[in-house]
Amino acid sequence: MRRLLSAVVVLALAAAILPMAGCDDIAKELGYTPAKATAPTQPAGAGPVTQGESNSASSQQLTDAEIDDMARRSGQMTIVSSPTIVLSGDLRPRYIVSGHIKNNDYRDLKSVRVRIIAHPKDKSDDDALDTAEFDVEDVPAHEAKAFRREVPLLVPKDFRFEWTILSATAKPENR
């Protein structure tokens, strides 16, 4: 009984401490989900709502120009084969993609959607072998956030890849 109680305490502490240490993925695996902060509503008498906004202080999509600037300044991304062997579901081999996303905007980013496109090593850009997409969450304003994701890709031994940022969603501004 004492051993079980100790294990429960350790798991509870790990679930509470890991998000603070920047280990979001591990915390999610342990079942920790942080409380969501409520966003303030738009003040009375505020101007009209523009595209990408709603009446509440909800998230806002970045424009294509802002996303292009972010992608241009985000730096290198690497991809290596993963030792993971999948036994059910999507049976494509796994690859580990790592890099960083640099947020040059004054707003914190809630989510950045990244697409990986694999191409044959000696073919034109039009021949895509496979694609994968993933999200990088919570990128602070004027900072870079490192990421490491495991994605399924069915590609030959020798291939090249390109990556693009499909979309980015800014958090509501604190007023």
C-alpha cells in the first residue's frame, strides 16, 4: 500500500512539474492538461470586427506575409530515421523532425502548423513522395521555440525534404 501511494505521489508531482520545465509532450502523456485561461471580451464601443477576428478576444490567424517572414527566419530543421516500429494504425516508418520556430511577431503564437514534404533526391520539386504535418504550440513573442516531433513518412533511403509553415494562430492580446 505504501509503495502504491509513493508511486501515485511521484506521478502527480511529475505531472505538475514537467510542464513548468518545458516538457509539454511528456506531461501530456502523463495526463496533465493545464487549466485554460479565459480571454477577455471585446470592450464596449470597440470598432468593427475584421477578418480573422471575432467579437471575443479569440485567436487570430497570421497573414501569409507574416508567416513567410517567420519561415524565412526560423533556421534549420533536421530529419532522421526513428527507431520506433509501428505495429498498428498508420504503418509508415517514423522519422524524427527537429528544429526551431522563431516568432518575430509582437504577439505570442498559440499554434504553428508545419508541413514536411519529401522529394526524390534527384527529381524535380513537383514530385512529392509523401507529406506530414504537425503543430508547434505556444511560441512566445520575439523568441524561438525548439521542437522535436515524430512523423510518418514513406520515403526511399535517399530523399530530400522541404518544410513550410502552413498557418500560425496568435493568442489574443492582453488588454
